[in-house]
Amino acid sequence: MVTTGRKQALIGASAVVWVYGSLIFGLLGILSPIWLEMFQITKASVGLLMTIALFSMGAFNYKAGRLADERGTRFTISIGMVLAAAALVGFSLAANVYMLYGSGIILGISGSLVYGPGLTCVQKWWPEKSGLVSGVYNLCFGLSAALMIPLYRFFLGGSGYRAALWIISGIVLAFGLAASIFADSPKRGGGLGETVKLPGYTVGQATADRSFKMLWLIWGLAGTAGIGLVMHIIPLMEVNGFTAEQGSKLLIFFNVFNGVIRIVVGPMLDKADGRLFMCIPFLLGGTACCMLTLIRSFALAALCLCLIGMTTGIVFTVTPVMLRKYFGLRNFGAIFGLIFTSYCFFSALFGPFLGGFASDMSGSYTITTIYFGLFLIIAAVLAVLLKRPEADKTHQER
């Protein structure tokens, strides 16, 4: 029963995050050029939508972790999927950019109720293979957009803007609620959870540690480059001379490597030092990001976006496993919720909006891509300096 339960939890949580990942990494990128034309707004205004979504996600992350601990993962995720479907309906009915922003807030809140609680659920079920399940879970989160973008484009092309969003909203609601039934944390009498007193740091002990602060910065810096580019890849590629269709294909390349690298790296993390998987990829991705506006070859553009997408997949996969190894499982949900605020707040401030604003002011994306690239390079340096907590090893998981 325990084995069956944890397999169902992994499948259910992965299926739900697949749906949400396809929205945040894929659908918003497709819709951004449509909104530019529909509302006659600037690139910064479009980027602000992602910024608002990330801020609202960050604001609710900690509470979402606590809610999952108190009311269960299944309940928390199901509420998140209802809100995600509602956000899409809001996008379809938006008469101006401010209504778009309101729906972005709802989409962000839904993300806090889906991603963190789902990851905490699978980590608790599979503590002995946390790297593997983190890889599987994050593979679904990152790869989903690559496979769903053609479907979303089909709906938009065949049904029109409003009808397509209603169709997608219905799919999100039905599939998300069905999958959330299986995504529940261990209960008394099976698995871990209430049957075992989980070792680990308290929230206060973890946040006071230098390694927590370093991980917070690494995720913020590395995450900014990926999410900052998602909203701008298609218009950026159009500036480089590519068509909107080619831009969509390049967004797929970004998301394929964003997803695939997670399952490649994940299983290795159970035995290897996670820092090794951040340094070189971040340096490569940062260099590729700085070069992006100079490239006029589709193949080279695809290579650059693969490298940048890889960095996003790595930071999502490595950071949770390192948190578990460093601080244990006892308060993993709350600690992860706090570390994830880095991605939300830092990336929201310096990612999509500022990237679009820099492009509007300079007339190109050069400054935008260079500072995104520098963020990745700085994250690589911080990863080299990162050290496992040493002050009080009695709190660590054995």
C-alpha cells in the first residue's frame, strides 16, 4: 500500500505541475505578442504581467506550504488548479491591460498552491531518492510547455483568442482536479509523515544559516534569466529577423532543455554534490544569453536557448535537493516556500518587466540579454562559494 500510495502521489503531483508549467512557461509566451498588438502596450507592460504573477506567487508561497502541511496537499493543489482555470477565463474577458494584471495575480497565487506543495509531497514520499523524484517532478514542470505549445497554438489559430482560452481553461480544470486526487502527502499508517519524526532544521535555524542565504541568491539570479526571457523570446527573435512561428519554435527549444535536463541531473543528485551541476551550465548559459541578440542563424539561436533553458531546469532541480540535504525534511515545505520567494520576488523585480523596460528605452534587447547573462555568471560564482551547514550538524538529516 505504501509503494502504491507514493507512486500515485508522484504521478498525480507531476501531472498537475505539468499543466501549470505549460501555462507559465508556454502559454504566456505565446500570448505576449498577441497582447502587444491587442492592447497596443509596450514590452515592459507585457513583462509586468509576469512580474505581477511572480510577486503574487512569492507572497503566498510560505502560506501555501503551511496550508499543505495543515490541510493536505490534495486540498491545496485542487484550489490552485481552480484558480489557474479562473485566471485563463480572466485573460479571455480582459478589456484592458489592468484586467490582464488582475488575472496575472490569480495565476501567480495558483502557482504557489501547486508547485511547492507538490514538490514537498514527493520529497516526503521518496526521501531516499529525492534527487530522482525531484528530477521527474521538475521534468514535467519544465518540459510541459515544449509539448503543449503546438496544441495551444492550434487552439488559438482554430478557435480564436477568447474561445481558445475557454477551451484551455476547461482542460486545466478537468485534468488538474482529476490528477490532484492522487497528489497527497503520507498519512498516519503509511509512508512517512506522521509515522516518523522527520529530522531537520527549524525554519529559524535554516534561514539564519549562510548556505540558505546563498541558495536564495543563486535561485533568484539564475531564475531571473530564464523567466525573464520567456515573455520576450518571440518578440526578441522577431527583432533578430525571425518570424513569429520560428520564435515559437525557439521557445520550444528553450523549454525542451528546461525540462530534459531535470531528469538527467535529478538522479545524479542523490550521490553527487549539487554545486557541480550549477557552475559550468550557468557560465555557458550566461555567455549564450549575452550573445543572443547577435545571432541571425536559427541553429545558433536554438543552441543558445537550449543552454539558457538548461540553467532554468538545473536551478529548479538542484536547489530543492540541496535544501533537503542541508536542512532535512521536518520543515521542508515552509523552508522551500521561503527559498522559492527568491525566484518570485527577485525574478519579478529584475526579470520580465525590467527586461522589457530596458528594451523599450534602448530600442533593442541587447542590454536586456547582457544583464540576464551576467546574473547567470554571478550565480555560477556563488555556487562555487556555497558550503554545507557546519555550525550544528545535529539538526541535519542523517
